[in-house]
Amino acid sequence: MYEHLNNQYILSADIGGSHITAALIDASSKVLFDASLKRYPIPQNADEETIIATWTNTLKTTIANIPQENLKGITLAIPGPFDYETGICWMKNVNKYEALYGLNIANILREKLALSPNCPILFENDATCFGIGESLSPETTLYETVLAITLGTGLGSTFIENQAVVKHSENIPQNGYLYNVPFADGIAEDYLSAQWLIKRYTQLTGNEFSAVLPIAELALNQDKVAKQVFEEYGQNLKEVLMPWVVKFGAECVILGGNICKSASLFITPLQQALAIHKIPLKISEFMELSAIRGAASLMDSPPKPWRKSSQALLPQRVSQLQIPEDTYNMYPFHRLDEGKIFQGYQSLAQWMMTQECICIDGYIGNDWLYIQQILTSYFQEAGIHVEWFKMADFIKSEEIITQIVSPFVGEKDAVWGKKTNLSMSDFFEIKQSNSQIFEEQKTDLTIVIGTGSALFGKGKIVYFDLPKNEIQYRMRAGHITNLGNLKPENPVQMYKRFYFVDWVVCNSHRQSITERIEIVADGQWRYDITWMFFQELQKGLKQLTQQVIRVRPWFEAGAWGGQWMKNHFEQINTQEVNYAWSFELIVPENGLVFESDQKLLEVSFDWLMEQQSEGVLGKDAARFGTEFPIRFDFLDTFQGGNLSIQCHPSLAYIQEHFGETITQDETYYILDAKPNAKVFLGFQEDIQANEFKNVLEASVKNNIPVAIEKYVRAFDAKKHDLFLIPNGTVHSAGANNMVLEISATPYIFTFKMYDWLRLDLAGLPRPINIEHAFNNLDFSRKGERVEHELIAKETILSQLKDGQIVRLSTHEQHFYAINRLEFTRQISLPTNQQCHIMMLVEGEAILLETDTGYSAKYHYAETIVVPAAVKYYKITNLGSTEVKVIQAFIK
């Protein structure tokens, strides 16, 4: 059918409110193949099955004559609300595609079309694609600023400057969307949609139509009422567009969409208004083909992602989780009573309208501009006048902030910094006159927005939280900056600044304003939120101390990463190259997910420790305060590589140099291992420190391998072995291990001495920290002393009817103890006012019941926390063979 079957093609489609039109476009020449063009109608208010079937059948038919390997990708122009980065549909109350609300369209299409995992699917707003397509035409390139409008089922708009789409500017509505700007007694789309034309004609005549076309035909035949309806439509169009045409400085206006086929009936008022400003008005010649061409251009310069990760965004609703029944669950949540969690900016705005002054504060990484714009649209719709103050206007200069944070981030190339003692107020310049803004209120509502807004000292606080992993995903995409920085930096440097400065400052600030917080919102979805009243969150956090807790784990690839988790965790993205780590319980970066009415809301684990430290840690709370002391995480080297040869800092060293209070004393529990797997641990008897250091330095300088077993001992590793790694101990996990790392909480202070001459996943050398390592290495841990001190001994603590409790010895420097519970039926245990961290390390599943009346099922490899406020708990084996449960607690 096509001239060049060896070419690559883009399958591009325009999805309107009532149709789908698709075509193949040559990826090189951008020629649209007319013979491939397919267009099918979609009934209004169709159900999910009908919509998806129509879309997929259209796309399948369009690509039927090309081999899949020649398909470069799929680009879709689709109306909003829609998360164009992730492919999730958020259309609701817009009279189209509501049956798809909350569904990941990208995943559905990939499955239905049986696409290769490497075939990209890109989405963009249909009006935006129309605008892009039109802006690429030769005559339109003459204009620097263009406003493109689509008129059909709804109202679409695109603001274009120098052939680039503008989505954020003070001179355009939020996101460039005109459909929801206030107009008359509603929003613009209420008066500029096909539905309005139909409804208005019915109001005037009593005659009902299901489409605009017959009304247009009546108007063309001089029906007075039909002509009046279109004239009113034209007047509405002029009144909606002209203020934004002038404000944006548009040099050209282009109209497209199905209703423009009847442009002669309504265009005059807008033409006359534009003529006064000498602005040309063009009716598109290509209509939906412009949207198709504009969408196809995304393949050349796809939209910059706002998060960079292979791990999917947490769904907002339980129905979207696809929870496996009998295996590891990536999305654990904790149930609250009904009516505790709300969804959407509109419901939040409605509550805010009942107030007079508000501080919208929150964690670094939130998109404050978007939050302000979306809330403004709802305030305007309700006729509420709001005076906004942005914290960005009060922040100190980037030069001053760089100066004040420099003692805590070290040199630019340094891997670590030192935890700061700065406070949020150190980053802002708030004069006495500024601090009185709430007293001088002259509007319905005064809002200060941005990280640190509560520094203004008055007003109820709406606090936007963000999970730490999502902050890092936004960081890697270059979407966010550090506090006070104008531009993103290298992700390694940004993470260092987050860890040692920004997160410390934000946590301290949140603790200082707790009494004023009224609402907590989860901002991780960017275009949507869930939120709850803080009083109810506090009750939920207290409730957690009376039950069993699971944090939401997250997963990272690495240079040495393996394949074990891919093969055992059903929900994980198997397209990732490998998985090196799982943040099972690294609580400075884990979140807790709550559920109410099927809605999900996540807050960082920090909230629990700030509110309920004693309920969680019991008698150990006085020792550790709000710091959770124990860490569980996975190191996966199955079919991977060896970890670096490394050690961790002494307590004095980590306190002096990095500002931590406890140090990184670890153990390796072998959850699984292949034959011949090894763990490197301790030195050979004849180790010479200077010789070892010289060899390591020569390796770095000359890129030559080291015969590491000449210096470091290697031990066979098998399931259920425990290797002890107190600070200062040289160690590494070899390939083909699945390690459960049980450790004190600090987790980033790994001094690498030798990394097998490999590069990281980005093709860059990994940092080597020989000086730090040699300032901490204990060279007395060598020879036979390694077996005696660093390989755990097993002792039976108590014999049970159908099992036993085994103590696995830890080093004297470890402040935690480790037991293994081995039984066939059931075991009951007291907490003794201590927190117990546990994992099922052998067996299928267990039922855990507490004295507080809580019970839940847990599966193999899931990490669970029994808080100290629980006095007793009972574990029942749900499988047919003996189970083994690891239990860690403070000595």
C-alpha cells in the first residue's frame, strides 16, 4: 500500500469527544498517507468496553499493512482532563469519556495492540496538537504568537509562542486551558460547546436535536431561531477569547473543530473585534488532520517528563491496584473509616472558600504554580476574590542561599555533606510590613503559597506532602529544584542537597507548625490530589500503633542489580534492566498509605514518628526520639554482579563528619542464594594495610583489576545465613545472592574501595572513597577472628510444641537483636513494650493477630512492623510446611 515499506511510521490519532481519526505518517518525511486514514464515531456516554474497542479497532486497522517493527511509535491527541505523561484519564463531569476515569490508557492500548515494550505511546491535549499542527504550516510560521482554538464537543485552546506551546505564564489561563475560565454563571465551555447549541435551541423552540448539524442546516436555510442561536454562540466566543487574545498578545487566531464547519453562522463578532487590533483570523483547512500531524511531531521532541522512573505512580483508588491474592503486595494500605479522604482540587477549594486566610505550605518539590492556577479557576468560578502571595517572592537570592548551605553540602564533587542546623526562616526575607498581610486583608480570601508559607504566622495551614521517591523521580527528570535554586542541577548533587539540607529543614519546619495544620494533601499525582483533615490523619496515625504496619516499598536499578525481584514480585515493572535495591523499610524515604472510600492518600513515615514515637518504639522512644532505628531492605544480585568492596563509618566519624546520630551497623541475612554464591567479609590473616591501599589506588589510577580475595576473605553463602557487618568492616555481597539487609537506619554512607572497574547504568564511573574507608577500616577483623565474630551463631532460645525460637547472634556493636521464629502451626509473643520488625523468610503466608483486635494476612518477603503499643500478637501459619519468620528489635 505504501511506497517505502522499509521506512518507520508513526501511528497518529485525534480522539475527539465523538470520534477517533487515525492515520500513518512517515517518520522521516512527515507525509500523511491518505490511504491509511480511518475515522469512526463514538456514541456519547459510551461505556468503557465500547470506547476501548472502537479505539483499538481503529488503530489496529490503520497499522494492519505495516510490520510492527516498522512502527516507530503511537501519538494520540486527546482531550483533558488527562495525565499526558502517564496516560491516565481523569475526565469527569465534562460530558465525554467518563467511563474511562482513572484508567491507564497507555497500559490498556499497549496490551490490546500487543505492542513491543520499546514502542512509545505519547499523549498530548487534542487542542494543543491542533495548535502545533497549525503552527507548523508555512503561513503560520510568520507569526510569533498564535492562539489556536478548537470548537466541538468542548472548547480547546493552545497558546503558541515561536512555535512552542506555552502552558505556564501570567498572561494565559492555567495550563493554557480556556474551557474552565469563568464566564457568565458558569465556565466558558458551558457556553461554547456543542451541547450548549443544542440546549439553547431546545430552550427557544421546544424541539430537541441530538447533534449540531441539523440546527446549522436550519440556520443556513434562514430559520430565525437557529440563526439567533449561532449568533449568540458567536458573541460568547468573542467575549471569552478577546481578553486573552489581548493579554497574550496573539498575532494570529486560528479556529478548528467540527463546529467551525459552520463558521459563517457565528464568526462575525470575533472577526470584527480582531480587526480592531489588526489580528488575522484563520479557519483551519485541515481540521483534525492538523491535530494528527501535531501529535506526530511529539515523536521528534516528546514532552519532557515530569518524573523519571520505571516504577508506576501510586494509583489513587483501590480498584486500580490489581492486588495479587497470594504473593508480595507492592501497594499495602491501611484502612480508615468512611468519609475520611477526599479527592480533587475542587473539593479542597470549596473548603478553602469558607476561610479568610490560608497558608498553603508543604514539602519541597510541589508544583506551586499549578496548585495556585487550578485553585484559582475554582475560586473564579464561585466568584471568590483571592489575593495571592507567593513564597518565591520572599526567598533570598540564589547566591545568598548557596552561601548559607555550602557548609552542609561540602565541595561540589563530594559525595556526602553534613546534616544542617538551618531553619526554614534562614531561606526567606520577610519584612515586618510583609508579615502584616493577613491583618490588612481586603479580599474574600488571602492565601500565601509555597514551601515555608507558615512563616507568616497566621492562617490555617493546608500542607502538601510528597513521597521521597517521587521527589527523586521529579529531580531526575529535571522538573524540580532544591530550595532556593533557580535551575535543576546534576541529580547526584541535588540528592545530596535534599538529604543534608532541604529534607532536614522541611521536616523541622513541619514539626514546628503542626498545631496549625488543618489539612494534609498528597500531591504526588501532580494534576490531582487526595486530602484529609489533619485531625483525622492524627487519629489514623494513632490507629497504626494498635495494628501491624507496612510501608509502601519502592525499587531501584543499579550497576550490580539482579533479577530475583522481577521473578518473585508480580506487580513490579519487568521492563526495568534490573533491580538492585528495594526500600522495604528505609523509613526516611518510605511512605504510609491510608484508604477511605476506596481513595488512597500517602504521607511520609516521618509523620508517624513525629506524632506517635512512643506508640511505635515504646520504651526505646526515649533513646531514639523521632528517629526510627532499624532498617530492612533488599540487595538483589541474582544474575547480577558483586557489590563494591566497602565499609561504613564509625559512630564518632558519622557524627563528626555527616551529622548523623547513629551509624550504619549492618547484617546480611541471605533470603535466597544460588550455588557458589559468596559474601566477602573481613580481611585475610596476612593483610597489610599500606599494601592494600596502594593496590586500590593503583586500580583507580590505571583502571586495572584487583585480585580481591588476596586481601578480603570470601565465604559461601546459603539460605538463612547471617553475616555481621559492624562499622569499619570490609565487606560485599557477591553475585547470585538475595540479601535481606537488616541494619541501623542510616543508609547512604557506603565507602567504596573497589568496584570491579565497572560503570554505573548511565555509563559513568562510580565514586570510589578510599580515604574515607581507610579512616574507618578495622584491620583487626581478619583471619579466624572473622568466623568467630562476624558470622552469626544460632542458639535455641525456647522450644515450642511445634517449633522453636532461634537467636541469631549479632555483634556487640549492633544495638539490635535478631531472632528467627520457626514453627508449623502457631506462635504467640509479647512485644515487651518494644517495636518488632519482621519478615516471612520461608513459607507461603501467615496470619498475624494482635491483642488490639487487628488481624491481617502477610506473604513471603513482605516487611511488617508490630508497634510497641501492641502488647501481644499471634502468628498463624497459613501454609502446609514450616514457616520461618525473622524478628528484629532493640537489645
